[in-house]
Amino acid sequence: MKPLLVLVLLLCAACGDDTGGQMGHPATCSGLTRPPEEVAWMLDFGGMQRSYNVHVPPAYDPTRPSPVVLNFHGLSEPPDTQALFSGMSTKANTAGYLVVYPAGTGNPISWNAGTCCASAAQAHVDDVGFVRALLDALSSKLCIDSHRVFATGMSNGGMLTHRLACELSDRIAAFAPVAGDLVSSPCNPPRAVPILHFHGTADTYVPYTGSPSIGFPPVPDMMAAWAARDGCAATAQDSFSNGDTHCQSWPGCSAGAEVVLCTVEGGGHTWPGGLDVPTLGKTTTDINADDKMWEFFQKHVLP
């Protein structure tokens, strides 16, 4: 074989595609149309009709795969409230990713994150299975990059995000829960899971120091356990500090994973940089969760 031809073949083999460099992942989609900026869809799953809202950014192209962020609401707060609370649709517009705001079940509306919360947990609703089915449904409606699907959520939605990190890391690349503990067990993900957690020290709903009576672990202990699962070093290092907020990272994690805890001193049960809700405690402006987690997500592509 001629040297020039060999070189061309080697270059083509290395180029992959433009969606994270994953070989075999389609660089384009066909047969899809652009939906409205805000769209609500339904999905039959587990004997129930489930719903989810999607925010489509201006730059979305139905022929080119886009990243997706799943954003799960808290207990008794519907998807519209979570969109308002987090302000993530605005970030998605500038960064160019799709945001999906799924809805839980029951009254009050909730997610089965393990031991919490409400009727979803009591009835053992298969919310992990629902999210898997949701991702399948999204792939039939939108041009999504299956290697760049991410998850976040607030409170009960943050708890579900932790559970998904344990049980759905084959479909979701990285996770960023806010003010919600890991309350499901066992937790044995098949790979090292990138996870970034935000929590206020004055959170009275999901206490930073934990609550043994309701099964909420201390947040630093929970994140140290994630570091152990991911094969990280035992001791965290300071990685960010601004005003009332500091972040710690556990170095040396397996397979390029990261474990990061961002603590807001005096922060309440709130979304950092999001909507200020005084009844839930202080909302910091010294870090913006949407900005920080998108920076984090961009570094992690599903293997």
C-alpha cells in the first residue's frame, strides 16, 4: 500500500465525528423536524401516562446531535417551577443544549429516589426505568447526542439524580445534583461516575450535616463515598473559592471521572445563582450552578 494512502486511512480512522469523537456515533440525523421552543410530550410507561417538557435552544439543528440536560424538579414542585427555579433554559440558549424537565408522579408530585419521597417512593414507582424510556423517546423526536446526556435536579430531584448515577450511568455521562442526598442502596455503578454536588450548610430541608432519623447522610460523607466508588484519592483538595462558596475535588479518580462538592456557607435549600426564594433560605450569587455544571458536563463524554 502506498505511504500516502496509509496516511489518509489513518487520519480518517482517527477523526471520528463532531459529537465527542466517539467512533460509530452518527454525525447527523435525518427525518426530524424542529419543534417549538417549548414543547410538552407524553409517554406511556409503567401503566401511567407520564409527561415531560423540553426547551429547545435557538441554535438547535434537527440534523446535528445536541447535548441534553435532564433537570428534575423537587417534591411538590412541577417541571415549570423547576425551570423557573433553576433558570436553566436561559443557560441552554447560550450554550446550545436541550433541557428536558420531566414530571414525577402522585400528589404531591414526587420521584422515587429510594427512601424518598412521598407516594412515588411508597408505591415503588420505577422512575429509573421511566428515565431510560424517556431517553429512548427523545431519540425518536430530537437529534440528541447519546454520548452527551447529563442529569441534574433539585431536592427530591437531586436525590433521583444520585440514584441515576448509581443505576443509569450506561446512558447518562455525568451528574450534578443540588440539595438532594443519595438515599438509595445499593449503589454499585459499572463505571467511575463524574458527579458534582451543590449544597448549603443552612439547608433545613436536607441538612448538610445529615439527618439519621430520616435516612439523610452527611453531605461530606456522601461525597467521600462517591470518591471511594470512583477510585479517587482519599483526601479532597480545594478547587474553587469565591465569597460564601468553596468547592473541593477528590483527585486521581478512575477513567477520568471527577467528584466535586461545592458548599455554600449559610446557603439554604436553594439553587446557587438561581431564583431567590427567601422562605427557603439564602440563595448565593457567588457561584452559578448552571454555569458551573455546564463547565463540568463539557469535560465528560459517555464512554
